[in-house]
Amino acid sequence: MKFIHLGDLHIGKRVNEFSMINDQREILKQIIKVSKSEKVNGIFIAGDIYDKTIPSIEAIELFEDFICKIADLKIPAYIVSGNHDSSERLSTFSKLISLSGIHFSRNYDGKIIPLPLENIDIWLLPFVRPADVRRFFPDIEIGNYQDAIENVVKNLDIDTSRTNILIAHQFVTANGKKPEISDSETSSLGTLDNIDYRIFDNFDYVALGHIHKPQSMGRKEIRYCGSPLKYSFSEVNQNKSITIVEIEDKKIDIKSIPFKPIHEMKEIRGKINNLLKMEKDESYMHITLTDTNVIDAKNKLETIFPNIMKLDFEEYYTNLGEKRDLKTLKEKTIFEHFSDFFEKQTKEKLTNEEKEIVSSILLDIKEAK
Amino acid sequence: MKFIHLGDLHIGKRVNEFSMINDQREILKQIIKVSKSEKVNGIFIAGDIYDKTIPSIEAIELFEDFICKIADLKIPAYIVSGNHDSSERLSTFSKLISLSGIHFSRNYDGKIIPLPLENIDIWLLPFVRPADVRRFFPDIEIGNYQDAIENVVKNLDIDTSRTNILIAHQFVTANGKKPEISDSETSSLGTLDNIDYRIFDNFDYVALGHIHKPQSMGRKEIRYCGSPLKYSFSEVNQNKSITIVEIEDKKIDIKSIPFKPIHEMKEIRGKINNLLKMEKDESYMHITLTDTNVIDAKNKLETIFPNIMKLDFEEYYTNLGEKRDLKTLKEKTIFEHFSDFFEKQTKEKLTNEEKEIVSSILLDIKEAK
């Protein structure tokens, strides 16, 4: 049987103030297309459906439209909530919705009933924190995520003669080695949420969400599919793709089909005159200018790069390390502050003509007050 | 066929800071019971399911639990959104949920497809404002609610050889006569939202929500069922009940079965010593004290009436009409203000002993500053 493994959709997300909704609409369209062409038997979505616990109506409508199309294709879907979702809101009316083959994880209540599909048992584990597990096992010491998930899994009535698939949204490590993370995750940086992959020994495939770069943890069948889009510039070199899992009894084959996003995400640096000679590019851009004297840079660059998410001036950043003397700062006039700033930005001093312009502007401001 | 007509549940509502959730849970339990005992063929819910467009998780879970029980009983439900609901949020996944016989109105999009049930066509009209209708009929002048709903109804493809039921949430008037309103509605007080009942001539029954007192408008078959609970003291004398509509071809019979709320709602007035002699009463109380000198009244009264929603002092209110001279007010000391206030409240002057107590308290406050 063949499944699509998705996760970290973050529908409704804004990246550097750019709405991702159209990019997400296109990605979901490609998933529908692949579902048909690959004749998949089911879809796993491993959490972070939405970017917020109370998603916008626009986000809800996009996801609903996608899921209804999946239901129309008679493809069952298995969906768990992530740390960005409200488990309760996401699973409202899930009992009634499941009649259509669309299955949402319920709020964790101490037990999980697997969903059978031929010889496969599919287990839906919503994102849980230690406290969510602790209250159902008051006699067991649950100090961290490892304890929590270990206890959750121990309490599953797994029939190992069948093929078992777990869908989960957690921070899984392999012998202490962490997954490669990106800037767009809000995964913890400590070690408290580490969950060792050996906990999942009884599962034939673990469809993970939470980490935005596709990667396996410990063994190839414990896998983060990654987010479908690049949600931060730390992901520019990642390959976002649809993960397809083929399961023959307990034999697992994984392949991936690259997404074709509306907008690529790119980082470039250089002098503005060189950049302005490039071909028009609608990618989401992070541009670093190496020039020392650029006026109105963003407007100029937008004629070639209409979607600039981030514009940096290399000089500005390299000078930030400089020590600042607060006493001197206080004694300076506004004019002196400005000319210092100008010099730092451009590595050149104000010309006499420029000095006159600045003085007259400062005078105007003073009078306006 | 037999239907329960409900509306204005306002699940999650707080009345005078008291949560109604347990009262609502009990009411929904009684509806389930009546659904079974009366062997009803369907349930209409005419809007204002929730009290807020983004309801609390507690409210969502209560309504979900109720609806799942109705679905388990194989009783179809027909639900429209009210002005307190978010039409989009309420109807999320309604297409998939409808497989279970639970039907939510969709966001109005210029047309409505009736839901057939044997020889009956059921029309779900979510609460709409003129602007919601106008954008689908740009060439028609829609200045008010009358124009809007007239246009909505004119565009329905009604087969009058069948029995037609409309479920709606609007402000319906009969030849200019308004429905009797209550303090707990947020219905407009103007005339802009009036919709004359003659618009609904082609419907055999119009199941209305919006107005909290049960009443028919124009003819008995155009009916507000009223809210299931008293949500303001203006409703103390209303009889809240389950409306049961029996439909035989086009003959309509309406009966009602009174709700038995956990808490009644009552208004009483009198002297505190008389009230304290009454039997313990857990009703939601509005108490008006006629005494002139009561210290710690609320705590004392709560020994008999644990659920006081509102406590008034008759003297205080009757004196509010008095003219106040701002100049004199400014010249008075705090002590003089207090003794005036005391006199107004109690109709008695401060005794010398009381004067000493007040003076010493005022001194303490001054020193504390």
C-alpha cells in the first residue's frame, strides 16, 4: 500500500510579513495531483496543520477545501495535531467526520485505539506535553518527554503480527543526536523534549512532524517528512518534497517527489548595480548589499525582485561589533549622530552639500515641533 | 413528522458573570430525552448556537457532545448560524459532517439548495446582513434587511407542491408590529432590520431564532421558539420550553414541553431580616433591599441565596434623581462626602461613635499615602 506522508503545513503562516496562503494553495493542489497519479491508499499529516491555535477563516477554508477533495477521492486521511494546533479545535466533530474516511486525532485521554486499514494498524498520537500524559498516570513519575512518550507507547495494545504505523509530532533524537533544525521551528533548544527513537521499536513506520527538514532518525523508517515550503532563510538549501511511503507487509520503501513552489526562496549578495542587471526574479529574496552608498535601495531592487523579504547592508552589520561609549553618545548633537551614522553606513563623510541638506531638514523638524 | 425547534442556545454564555455551562448541559440532556420520548424525526436549530464567534473549547465540546448524541440516535439535525456565530467557523467540514445527518448552513453564496426529507424540503438560511446578500446581486438595490431577505427568498426554487420549512435567524415583524424583545438579545432597536412576515408566504413553517421569548409572528407557523434558558432578568416571567412541531402534509401543530432548569431566575424585594427568614433558594436572584441600613448585605443574603446575580438598594436608586451641585461637591472634605453618602443610603445621620470610626479610618488612609 502507498501513502503520502505530510507534516508542518502551517497553513495561514506569514513569513517575514508575506502571507504564504497562495503558496500553500498551490502546494496542496500538487498533493492532490500526486495522490491521483500515484494512486495512494492514504495520507498521513503529522501535525502543525495550522500555524496558530485559532487559525484565520482563510486558513480554515483552504485546509477544508483540500480535505474535502481528498474525501471526494475516497482516500482516507490520518491527521494528528501539532504544537501549533489546538488539539480540541482541530478535532471538533472528528467522530462524525470520520464517517467520510478523514480521521483526526482526539485529545489524548490515556489510551489510543488504532485505525485498521487491511493488515495495517494506524496509531494517531496528537502532540502531547508531559503534563498531558501525567494526569492519566498519576502513579508514574513522568519528568520529561522521554518518560511521557515511553509511557504512552507502553500503554498501546500493539499487535506486532500486523504492520504498525505511528503518526506523531515530537522531537525525536537518535542516541542523543538531535535532528537538523531550522529557524522556522519553535522546537525547544534544551534536552528536555528529546525522545529517543528506540521507543518506537515496535512500529514499522513512524510518520513524524515537527522538524522542517526531511530526515530519518536512527533508522530510515522513523522519518520527518519536512515542511512542504521553505518557511525561513535557514531552509534555502533544503529540498522540500512529497514523501511517499510504500508498505508491503513490513517492508518499507520511501521515495520523494519534489514540490514546485510558486516562489523559490533565495539568498544573494552583491553590489546594487550588478544585482539590477539580473533577470527579473519573483522568488522570496534575502538580499545583502555590499555597497557603501545606496539611496532608496529597496525600491530600486523591487523592480527586479518584487518579493524582497529581507534586505541587509553588509557594512552595517560588520560594524555592529564596535564598542559604543554612552557618555559620548549623550553629548553629541542630532546632526553629529546623523553624520556618524552616515559614515558608518557608507564609509564616506558627508559632503558640504549633504551637510546643508541635513541641517535644513533638522531645522524643519525642530520648527515643526 | 415531528420536529424539535430550538434556537438561541448561546452555549458558553455568562450572565452577570455566572457561567451558564452547567445549566446548558442540563438543558441539552433534556432535549435528548424528549427527542427519544417523542420519537422526533429531526431537530431544527435556528442560530446563535454559541455566544461568541470564537467560542471557548468548553462550549465547543458541550455542543459537539450534544450533536454526536443526536447523530447516534440517527436523528437528522438542521442548523443555521446566528448573528453571534461565525458562519464560517460553525460550518467547518459541514460537507463531510452532513454524511452523519447533521446539516449546517453554509456561508450564504447567492443560492440555497433545500435538503429533502420525505415530502418536506428544508431550507437553511444562515443569519445574513444586507451586505452579505448585496454582493451576489450587484444589480439589485438592497438597502435594508427587508430588501435582502426578500431577494434571498425570491431566488429560492421553491416547489410549493411539497412542504417547505425555512430555518432562519432574523428580526421578523408582522405589519410593522415588532416581536416582544428581552434584555439578553442584541437585536437592533431601529427599524432597518425589520423583515415583514409576508415574505415567508410560501413556507409552511418558518423556524426562527434571534428573539428570546417564544412567540409567533403574523401567523402561528412563523415562530420564534425562544431561548432554552432565561438569559436576563427581563425574562423572569417567560416560559422557556421545547417547541415541538408536528407536520402532516401542510398541516402544522405546535406544542411545547417546559424545560426544567437547574436554576430558576427570580426577582424579589424586601427587608433583609424578612428575606433571611425565607427557605434556602439556589435560583439566580435579583434582590432589591428596601432597608435603609444594611452592613455586609451580600454575604448575609448568600447564606440563603447562594446565587445572587444582582443586589440593589432601593433607597440608593430612588435618590439618584437628585440634582448635584458640582461646586459644592468640590468644596466638601472627604469626611463630609462620606457622611452625606451615608445619610443618603440610610436616611440616618452618622452617630458620634460612627463619626470617630470614619475619622480614624480616613486618617489611616492619609498616613498610608
